[in-house]
Amino acid sequence: MYNSITERVIRSAPQIGNIDMERLPQELTRIFAEIVSLRLQSVSNIDTPDFKGRVNNLRALANNLETIALVAENIENKESVAFVSATAHYLLLKIEAVQSQLDEYHCDFSAEGISSGISAILLFLIGNSPADAAEVSNNLKLRNNGSEIERTLCSFINLLSVGGLKEISDSTVPVQSSQGNYFESALDILWQKVALGIQQMASRLLGKVIVEPHSYFQEVIDLSLFEVSDEILSTLAGPFHLARLLQVLESDLLDRGVINIPPPAGVDGIIWFEILSKLATERPYLWDNHFSAIKRGLLNPGVSSVLTFPTGAGKSTLSELKIASAYLSGRSVVYIVPTHALEDQVKSNLIRLFDESFLIDGIAIDSEFTEVDQGAARISVMTPERCLSLLAIHPSRFASVGLVVFDEFHLIHGSKQNPSARNIDAMFCLLSLLEYVSEADFFLISAMVENGQDVAKWIEELTQRSCVLFDSSWKPTRQIHSCLIFQEGEIEKLSAQLKSDRKQSTLKAPSKKTKESLLATPFAYFSLKNIWDSSSTRDYFGTQLLNKKVALGTNKAWELTSNRYQVSAELASYFAQLGMKTLVFVDNPTVTKSTADQIVKSLGENKQVVADFEVRNRATLRSLQAELGDLKYSYYANNGNVAMHHGKLLPMERRLNESLFKRKDGVSVVVATATLAQGINLPAEVVILAGDDRYDEHSGFRESMMPYEILNAAGRAGRAGLNAQGIVIVVPGDIITVKENSISSKWWELKNNVFSKNDQCLIIEDPLQHLLDSLQDLGSNIGTNERNFLLRFKPERFAQGEMKKLFGKSFAAFKASREGREASFEASVTRLIDRRNSLSADSGTQWVEQVSFKTGLDESFITRMGYAIREELLGKIELFTVSDFVKWLFNFLKRDPALIDSLFPKMSTRSYLKKALGSSSTSPLDLHAKIQALETLVLVYISGYNMEYIDNMLPGRSDQYLNNARTFVLRLIPDLSFAFGLIALICREIFIEEAKDPKELPNELKYLATCIREGFDIPEKLFLKLKLSQITRVECHQQFESQRE
């Protein structure tokens, strides 16, 4: 469970008794797994000598190491001592909670002592583990409400653990409350001084100037000790103990305060302090990995970085500090993200630190040409596709860029087995930025990359400046990984039963009765090590997972199956009933619904929470209702217990469901697809992976998930500030069985291929290398992705070696140089250039070539479209409305099926067209026959009709979520916006060639692509949307019309 760094911390604690300190990390993990087992089986005690022995060891560790932390001065391994003691305290508290069946820990203050929960929190903070401290504080409660000063003190300690310093600083510490009892009055005075000490510490960590800090903790220590005689010293143990822990913590915490980071070179200290003050209200403490990175110069101008910290290890804090360093020194920042969902999250985080005026929110832009967002923004957050489009069309916009942040940069990885246009675009984007803004710092972030050192050396070689790798494997949270298994004898009986039933049945497939009889007891095999690199049974812990059987499945061939989705739903329901927030990952949106429905059926609804949530979010729900036509069509989790999260949710639905899940009393389970694993911050206590494979649309078969994908999803279990420990359970597609100490091969496959690896296990491969390899045969056909990529380069007669220069800077070229393959690499680039030249006839028209390399479309198609635009649009373009441009484009496409083939080369776009048109195939000929219907759909969309109305117009059977309309709006419309942006781009390039000012083009054309994508028939409605970013398309139409009236 513990990463290698934390294991070293644990092992370096002093020897206590005869405890095996070398195996202590595994022993602590085993106890945690046993506690999980107790909770799941609703058992309150394990009455075995071994377990009692482990509990006794925990008490020895907790008490003896805490004493060392309190008494010893300046010990070298103070963090180890404190962390192990705190962990032992916390595990004992969890055992007591299971035994009492009360999931809370008492916060007690008395003259004789303080409770273990308080000790655990403060020791975890001393041990530089605020995530663990925050987890303890979630359940720390005063017994019998306590006195006013005790309530304040308990609240302060809880707030200190979660970084709630502003609330501490702004609070009023109550004065002495006890009357008539001198001893209790004296005790209250001591507690008050402790509270004032915590308040002063919080104020200093927030940056408030305190000229002469008062030594409250030392004063309490002194007052708690008094001489009874010359030889006897008495103490008020409780105040002394608490004050001493806080005194030890104070100096460490002040050193670790984010407020004390010195300003980087070129940054005004006063403005820097203002930014740190904002950050300190949310994340006031630096972790060891933050310290190390800052000490090694991460924030300094001229230093690029590759950051491969694991999931949840504080990458956001460092990225925000690096952005602040660039922003406050007068440089612009480009922040690249893989998805619009992550774009929303990043913008939301940055708005809290900086002035929100530089961030345009509420709209999505990718590769389509539009004049929206063309201002000189100081910080720009965008997808790689959007960045490439801007680099091609408005490269001057990047002139002042001093920092490029690429979040989830593993997107640049491309495998030969599964080539992707997105991977090529991402790498091309990074390469282009390295060319255009070579003087900028580059900050690449990913939790998955193994060969970060190679990437850092590559960046360093290209920029000729330092690029530092930060690859610490430490993280504040930890996961205990397990795999669902069954007893071999039980599975053999069920298989024999199926075989017998088949002989007796007259049906082709198993009956309902047969299916319902396939019940088996689920077990889990937990690894006691973070990396499954051991084959010894002592490093694993097997236990019955539930106190009931689960239903396995069968296929049409009467073979027993794992029934992964239903079993995952049963497990999730069980965890949810125990109050544990749970994520279930499945492989497609359709399965999210069936799995979620099953969990709702088991848990029921949580109407009380929903009622409160809907009152607080009334405006948002009203907006959603307007967009959909009725809330009954929404994916919003109005059952209050289970939410769905996948690519077909509207942004507003996604935010609502995430908010409900983050509420302590809100949704217990989220059933999600892989969209949630891409950097979105939505952690849980339990992660269940329903399978280690997925359906591949291209091959039509199921394929194994890559190890880094499984580990990235698993990394969502546990999150700093919420749950320091997380539980991960894989429910494999194949049934895994165990008999005595023998386990089936599927488990070994998971162990060796997935869980024997670190989180950072993806070796980046350059997709451009695979592109080079695929295009070496001059006689072979060129695929759609390859053709689109090649056309983005100018033919060699114009390019003056541009293509050779770019490929010469690629990661593939860097690796070829390292491996002594320069000559063969250069020869393959030469052959690639020959292939590019073969695609292009000499059109003799510069604007055609410009549009071709900016869009990746054939010059012949651009020439034909440009001719039509000249003849039919340019002479009267100022008279055209957005709707007129819609009609013109579809009238143009009706002329020839070949036009559809050229404008929509991607098969994904054609699939969406097929669905929207009800076509029999994706062939241009079949699509052409019905293309006119698309004009009506687009006109209805931009006129402000709701999605229910649009869904009724679309062919095919509707469903309860309007998924036909969702596919049209969320998938097809963005692709269509590219086509409309092409009209504007062609007009712009013609204007430039004719020495006309493109600024004279009408707004209806300049903003055409974004009007289509956002669903507006006039630019003024788009401007309203930009002003009121949170309202929906339909609401924007309604508000505009009401204002005009």
C-alpha cells in the first residue's frame, strides 16, 4: 500500500520491542486490509492470537514513538517517528470504531490527557502527512458537546488538519467559562492559551504580520508543570501533552508554509506575496516533493520542467506557482489540456488566483477557424487542436508567451498498435510550440510517464536551457490494490451445474432460473505492497469480501462468466451502505446506465439531500431544463445516491453530478467511463474497475487496457484532504479462482502486466515515428490521418526545408540520435517529404496553399470551394446572415458526393452524419443523398430550440436521455463548425491576397464557426453568451429576445 519513499520513512523509525521494522509497512497494510474486511462483513471483532498480537504492537508503536516525539530534541528521524506513531494511533481508532460500530473518534480534553484522535492528527502533521491528518479529522467529534473552549479547540485542530486557516484566524477564542471551580477555571485558561497559539500560527501561515509572536505553547508547558516537592514534579498531562505536540509542529509548519516561498527572479515581492496569500487560504502547506522541486529551481525563469508525480501528489500546486511566476513577471502563459472538461477545471482553479477577465469561459473551441478569443490574453487554456489552429492562423498571438504548460502530456504518446490523430496532433502541437516560442519555459505534467528523463533531455537539447525532471514516487495518499477471486471448488460446481442444466434444457440459452442460481462467494486478494513484485503469500492477504454471495453470469454458449458489471454494482452498493464514497469504472456510456440503475435499485433514493441541493442550485437546474426541454431527460443524479459521468453529459450536468458527489451527505457512487480518469479531480474512498479490458470500435473485439490506464483509474482512490487511504478492486472479465495457495493464470497476468509497475509506467513513444514508418512505401495508400497531417506542411518548393527541420527536432529524431540511427532517420524523413510533395499539384494560388496547410485539406477541394465562394458569396457577403451561410454550405455540398468525402475525411464524423441522417452507410454517396436534412437540423439548433425538439427531428428511436440529440450536439456540431470555419478562413485568405483588410469581413463570418458550435443565429447572442458564461444556449436565446423586446 505504501510507496517506496513512505516505506523507507516507516522503516527508519526507532526499534520498538521485538517488532520487525523491516516488514512494518506490510504489517500496517495487513491491519488496514483486516479492518476493511471487518467492515465489509459486518463483523465487530477478529478473535485470533495473531490479530491481538498486531493490536498490541500498534499500541506499543503509538505510545512509545509518541513519547519519543514529545521528549527527544532535534531527532533526525522526527518525521518517521511521528508518522508511524500517528498511523498506529489511527489504526487503533479504526479498530475501535468497527468494534463499537460508530464511525467517529472522540475529541477529549482533560487534565489527565488528550484523546488518540487529537494525537493522531498532530503527529500526522508533524510527520508531513496532512492528507492522513485530514482523514482523521473527518470523524473527530467532541464527546457530549463539551465546553465552549473545548468546542473551539476541537474545531481549530480539525481546521488545522485541512488547511482551514482563514476560519481559525477569523474566529473569536472564548474567554474563561468555568465558574466557582478554581481547578476547572485554571484548566480552561490553559486550553484558551493553546487555542490562541493555534490562531496565531494560522495567522502567520496566512501571511499576517505579527511583530512579536507570543510563546503560547511554551507558556502552557511551563504552567502545566509544578513542583510538589524537591524530588517530585507534577504535571497537568493533558495541556502539557497538547502544547508540546503543537510546539513541535509549529516550527515545522511555519517552514512548510506556502506563504514563505521566496519570489522568483523578476517577480515583485509584494505582488508575489498577494498570490501566495490567496493560495494559502486553500492549500497552505507545502509537501516534501514541493520543497524539493522549488529548491531545485522549478519556479526560476529559464528553467523548464518535466513533472511526473503520481496522481494526487500536488502537481496542481506547483503548476499554479509556476504560472504565477511567469504571469507576474510580465510573460503570457499557454496551458494545454486534453479535454474541455479539464479545461473548465483548470480555468476555475486559475480564476481563483488571478483576475478572471483574461479567461473566456463557457464556450469550447478546437480546430475550427474563428475570430473569438483572438485578444492578447495573458493566460490561455486550450486543447492541442485549438493551439495548432491558432499557431497556423495567428502565430503573432504567441509572441509574448513565456511559459507553456502541457497537462496530461502523455497525450503525445502514440503506439504503433493503436495510432490516433489526437496523439499526432498533441505531439505536433508541442513541437510547433517548441519552434514558435523556443525562448519560453516548458512545464510538462503527467502522472503516468516512465521515461521522463528522456523527455527532459529532449526539451533541454531543443531549448538549449535547463530542463529538470521531477519524478518523485511519493504521494500523500495510498491505495491497497486487490483483485476479485472465487474458490475454485465453488466455481467448478457452478460450471458442472450449468453443464447439467444444458443437457436437460430445451432452450438454446440458459433460462432465468438457471442464471439466478449462479451464486458464488466473493473473495479479495489484497497486496500488502504498493507494487506487486513479490510471489510470496506472506505479502498478500486473502479475505472474504462480503458476507453474502454475488450473482455470476453465463453466455449463450452456457459458459460461466464474471458478470463484471452486476458484481461491480453489488460491491459498490455494499461500500455505499457503509458510507464509503465509491467510483465504478465501466467501458462505455450505455453500461453506466444499467450499472447505475442496479445500484439505485439496491440503495434507493436520497430525496432529502436532493431537495436541499435543488434549492441551492435552482438557477442551474432551471437552465438545464430549458436546454433539454424537461429535466426528466437529464443525467443529473436526482436520485441522490448514484450519478453517471461520461462523454454524453452536458457540461452543466457534469458539474452538478460532481458537486453532488463531493458533498459529504450527497451521492455515494459515481459510475463513470474513462473521461473521469483524465485529470478530473473527483476522488473516492473506493475504486472498482469493472474489467481490465474494453470494447474496441475499430477491431470489433475486446482488448486489454494498458497498464497505465488501469493504474491511472486506480489512482482516483484516496485524495489529499479527503481520504488518505483508498481501496481498489479489479473485477476481471475472466473469473479468477484460488485453491489453497494456487491461483489461476489471470491473476498472474494482472500481477505481472499491471500491478507490478509504478504509476509512472508509460514509456512515451513518438507518434511521428510511427507515421514515418507507415509512409515509407511510396506505393502504399495514405490513410486519412496521415494525409491530413502531411497536408499541414507546405510543399517543399515553398517550405524551404520546414518539414525536415521540424522532424529533425522531434522526439523520434532525439531517440534516433541517441541510438545511432541518424542516417536512417534522415532518409525516412526524405521519403516522407517526397510523399508530401506527391499530394500537391501546383495550384499557383498562394491563398489555396495557405488554407491547405492550415487545415490539412486537399488543395483541389479548397480551390473548388473557393471558386464557389468568390462567385456566390464575396460580392454580397455583408448581406449574409449565419442562417444564410448554413444554407449556402449545404447547397454547396449537394452538388457532388466527392465534396462530402473531402470535407469530412474522418470516419468518426461520417458515423455521426450517418446517425443524424438515418443513412444506410457512411459512404459519401449515401450521405450525399440525405445531406439536405442536415441543413434543417442545424438551422433548428442555432435558432434556440431545445434538445427534446431536436431529438424528435432526428431519425432512429429516442431514449430517456435524448442520446440522439446529444450525439448531434456534442459530437457532430463541433465537427460541422470546422466546415463553417473553413468558409471564413477562405474568405480571410482571399482578402489578404487581394490586399484587403480581413477586419472588414462581417461579424457573421468572423464568428461563424463559434456561432454554429454554440448554437446561435446572430453574433450578438454569442456575445451575450461570452458575457454571461454560465447560461445555456436556449437561455441565451430567451434572454436576448427578452432584452430586445
